[in-house]
Amino acid sequence: MEKPAVRAVLEALQPLLGDRLVATQAVREHHGRDTSYHAPALPDAVAFPRTEAEVQEIVRACAAHDVPIVPFGAGSSVEGHTIPTRGGLSVSTREMSAIVEVRPEDQLAVVQPGVTRKQLNTELRATGMMFSVDPGADASLGGIASTRGSGTMSYRYGTMRDNVLGLRAVTADGEVVKTGSRARKSATGYDLTHLFVGAEGTLGVITELTVRLHPVAEAITSASCTFGSVEDAVNSVIELVQYGIPAARVEFLDEVAIAAVNAYSKLDLPVAPTLLFEFHGTEDWAAEQARIAEAICADHGGAGFAWSADADERGRLWAARHDLYFATKAIEPGKELYTGDICVPISRLAESIMAARADIDRSYLTGQVVGHVGDGNYHASYLIRPGNQEDLAEANRLADLMVGRALEMGGTASGEHGLGLGKLKFMRREHGDAAVLAMQAIKRALDPKGLMNPGKLGMAG
């Protein structure tokens, strides 16, 4: 039965949105889940605004009737960020997909939140610029910003935190907050930009982003190298980082992941712990980086270091890496993938990955460890039977062990995916009571009714 408050909101917004205000079962189900293992929860309705002004009216209507608001991008989250656990209105940014302005001379672009990374990079092809944050999925930029996402090129070019210069967001009172500027830096006021980046939709709905662009390198070289052990592979990465080689990408895949990639993407990489590299620069500098990396890997027992500047070979290699989610699910068809990430100080990376791999080896679940190891960030994934509570409990146990060790090492419960629903229990352990109380005070100040994505980030509402 339709809730009276929701009915009032729908009646208020119908003249504004028309058929872009939807309460059908299929659309609600699509916006009630993401790619995670978390149980779905349906919103009461879904709105598809096209402009910031429409977002303002949506928020004002919801605020007037105390209806929760859950921003929704591409739905590619793996931690349950967009699941409306308390119902309400899901606000999809699908229709807010305009690239407002590209300024190559200032190395920036202004976009609506529904623009995806592939869409932006396609638009940039003729400019000699690129948007660097590459999480694998073709996520919306608003979603990547909300979860403070990163990806395969973050070691060289930074995470979403480093690549958002400013934004516009509609807060819970329907007002627009503008943060940042188009300048490369600023020393004025509180850093509100980075308050909203990573807030997981709990402080407002992002309606526009000014993002940093980077020049496309003159030469790009990719490489792969296999190792006899996880420890040797990761120690090579640690030395590479300490040497100061600015590799664009440094990815680790364990033997389970490599076998999955070979089968799914029709590659023939040796089934062993493997590092994938990409180097950007001038032709000579990209080649020099590859030679230094090859020597470092050889010192740690690396074999078969194969590097190439061929664009097709490079494309196949990274397409296979980005398809790893589907490749892993294909190992045991019919099962779902439970995945999580942590980030540790680079000096503890080998120890952390080896422990995570050992946990999996002792478990009855099939799992793998992969990661953007240049900045100490990696992911562990486990295959579980849908709806099987024993499998889910075991995956939770393995993930909790990994996060617990990361926090003991001075790391974080997530370097890329965010907290969402599954990692809320680690909020106080990582940040401490005083920091969480400060965050809750900010939440109350900007969203006193607790309507913005309630229950996420451990916030009241």
C-alpha cells in the first residue's frame, strides 16, 4: 500500500516530472539493488531529473513530507550504497548526462553527475586530454565522487578525491551549495569539495562536477611479469614505489585470477602471481621505466617480463583486467561474487596480501586477491551461492579478517569501494569516537531530518 507521505510527494512532483516519476515494480527493483551481495530494498518511487532546478524541487517535496532521498548513478556499487533500506525516493542521475564544458587549456571539464567515465573520455579524444579515474565499471562520475572511488591509474594520477576541483550539490533544504573553483588550488574557507566527495550521498545530491583532466601521454608501454610467489611479486611493487618510478598502472593478480582471465578473455598468461604494468611518458621515458621495472622484478625472481607499445596488445590486456568481475563469476557459474577492498601502508602490503591469500586457502570458498597495489590498495573476492547463509557467513568472516588486519597495520577498511552497508561496523574502530561524533554533527547541520541516504556512513536517520 502506498504510504501517505510518498503519495503526497508523488502528487507534488507529477506536474514537474511527468513520466520521469516512476513507481512501477520493475523500475523500483532496478533501483533497489547494486552489484553487491546485500539484500535489495525497493524505493517507493524513482525520479529522473534533468536539471539542478528539478533536483531542488524533488528534495524540497521530500523534505516537506519527511521522505528519504537516495541518489542513484549507474548502480555499479559493490557495497550497497544506493540500496534504499528505508524506502523513499530514489533520485536517478541517468538523465543528467550532459558534458557542460571542456576546457583543455585549463585541463578541466564541467559535467553533470550522470556522465560516465567512458562517455567523457570519448568526448575528449580530439583534445589530447583524458579523465584518469578508471574503476573498471563504466560508473557515473557523480557515483565515483560520492564513494571517493579510484581505479587502476590512481597510483600515477590520483583518486577521485584528487581529481574533483569543485562541485555543486543540493542539500536537504533544497538549496544549492557550490564548492571549489576552476583554479588549480585555493586557500580560502573550509574544503567543502572534499566533504561531499566520499559522503556517499548522505549530505546532498551532487548536480555538477568540475573534474581535472590530464594530457594523453606521447607514448604508452604495457608489461606483464610472473613470479614464483605472492611475496616476490608484491616486494617488487614495494621497491618500484620506493625507487620513485611513476608507473601509470601497477596491478597484482594472484594465480586464481590469472586462470580466470585466461579462460574468460582467451589469454595465455602463465598461471602464477602476476604484475601488470603501464608506463606513460615520452617514447624514451616510457621505455626507460619499463627497463627499470624489469630489472627490479628480476631481482625478485620475476620471469617472462614482456612489454610492448602496441595499442592492440595493451587494449586486450587491460580489457581482460576490467572484465575480471565476470571472469571470476565464470569460474563457478551460478554463484555470486562477494568482493571487498582495503588499503594498507605500502610497507605492510606483502604481509597483508599473503595473509588474505592464506585465509582463502584455508576456506572452502573459492576466492582471489587482486589489486591496484602501487598505492597499497587490493581486493579480495569470494564466490558464494545465492541466498546461502553458510557461504555468506564464511565470506563475511574472511572479509572481516582482512579489514581487521588492515586497521591493525594503520590502514583503512576501504581504499576504493567505500563503506556502504557491509563495513559500517568498522567506522568507529577506524576513526575513533571523537571523529565519528564530528561527522555526525556535520550530518545534523546539513541534514537535520536525516533524509539523505539514511543509515549510510553510520549516520543517524
